[in-house]
Amino acid sequence: MTESRTFGSYEEFWPYYVAMHSRAATRWVHLAGTLTGLAVTAYGLARGRKRYALALPLIGYGTAWPAHFLIEGNNPATFGHPAWSLRGDAQMIRMMLAGRDAELAETAAKWLAENEGAMADF
């Protein structure tokens, strides 16, 4: 379980966010869900169907959240930090699309190693 943590800034939150996505499969499920949600939303809006705008949060979160429970074994960071989590998701996806997934894995491993005792509460 993820406890509610307090952060003074997004920059302080970012390594924690990445650590909550420490497994590559979790990050890739997020990427697939977000891009699929964006594609369906864009398609619907281009066709004048405004209700398709709901595809982004429904498909995005609908795929990402189960990945936390089933792959990562934690709760989504969104539950405690919705705005910073949305920003983190966008940053993580940009980095993945730029071929920087290994950097994300390193950031996650570093945070987890530095916070090993705290992870007993997660």
C-alpha cells in the first residue's frame, strides 16, 4: 500500500513518482493507455463527438491503475498527489518516447535504494 507522503515541490516528488513505476511493464502500460486514450479522444473530437474526450481519463487511468496493483504491487501516486502525478505521467511518457526509459529505471532504483526502510509501508 502507498502511504500519503508529503513533498515540498514537484522536483522532490518526481523521483518518488518514478519509483512508483519502477518496473518497465508498469511504465509501458501507462504509455499505451495514455496514447490510446489520446488517439481515441482526438478521433472523437475531430469527428465532432465531444463525449470522446472522456476516453483519455477512462482509458488512461483504466489501464494505468490496474498496472499498479497487478504489476507494481502498489497504489497509484495519483491517489495522494493527483496534479503532480498527471505532470509526472506526461514527463515519464515524454522521456519514454525520447528513448530514455533506462534513465527512468535508474531514477527509480536510486530512490528505492535510498528509501528502502520507508518502502515497508508501501
